[in-house]
Amino acid sequence: MTARWVVDEVAAERDLSITWQPISLLFKNEPPQDSPYYESTAATHKMLRVMESVRAAGQEDRVFDLYWELATRIHHDGDRDFDVKDALLQVGLDDAHSVAGEDDSWDAVIRERMDAGLALVGTDVGTPIIAWDRTDGERVGLFGPVITRVPKGEDALKLWDAMMTMGDIDGFWELKKTRTERPEFGERPT
């Protein structure tokens, strides 16, 4: 939801240049292998390996395209058993990247990139994390926003601007309220 908000509603209006970074819930939460949560986090971790293979091939600008395709299949189509090769081909990438999913040599770069984000916000958070350079040049990050629907137009920009303002304030740490609704993913992106 946060990615859709930033991409669909904010990026063009605030002239953002976005670099997408991995966060592995397999690494972050370390679910036991007999946990029902393990299989889904292991599957998405393999997808991160594939995305890092794309990035390493000099296609940083295509990482988001693949992320979007994977997320759309999972969240809009309810499909968690798709072939990553098909997703790669759907966005015009070489399906040979799919072998990275089984290659744990990609884990070091995933952990390094993930740890850089967590260093900005702490380890007691999850995803999403948004990082930027404050007006004084200091690199900061905030966990969130966790949203259940994508704000549109002026509301989307007000939320972005408020987040930037909060990140500019020394000593600001957290806002939170209990979530009472499930995400509304809206129509499938095309």
C-alpha cells in the first residue's frame, strides 16, 4: 500500500528519485521452519534474491518493475505459487535471473541493504521503511506509514509532507494507533 501511495500519488508531485531496497521478513523475524509463517517468508526472500540479481546486472531501474509484478500477483491475484520466470518475462527481464532464488550467495547483499535501512529506524520495526536526506543533509528514516488504503491527491501529498516534517524534527520518534481494517488494494495495477 505504501509503495502504491508513493509511486501513484507522490513521486511525480514531489519529484522523487526512488531506490528500492530489500527487507527480508525471513531474516527480520526468523520464523522457525515448522512455523506456518516460514514458507511465505522463505518464498518472498527468494524473490528478493531475484531482484538483487536484476540490480547486479545493471538494471537498478527495473527492480521496481519486478517488485510491482510480484506484489500484484501476491496481493491482487492471491497467487503465491506463480513461477518467478513468468513474472520476469512479463516485465521484459531475462528469466535466467530466476535461478538466483535458490542461490544463497545473494543473502549477504540483502542483509547489508536491509541493515542499512534498519540502522536508520531501529530493529523493533518492520516494513515499510522510508529513508531520505533531511533539510540539514542528515540521512533519516521512518517506519511507515502503514496504511490500509492509498490516499489520493492532496491527502496523499499532505501525508508525505507531514512525514518529511516529522523526520526533520530532532527527538521525534513515533506515532501509532491500532489498525482496525484490512488493506484495500484497489484495482489491479496494469
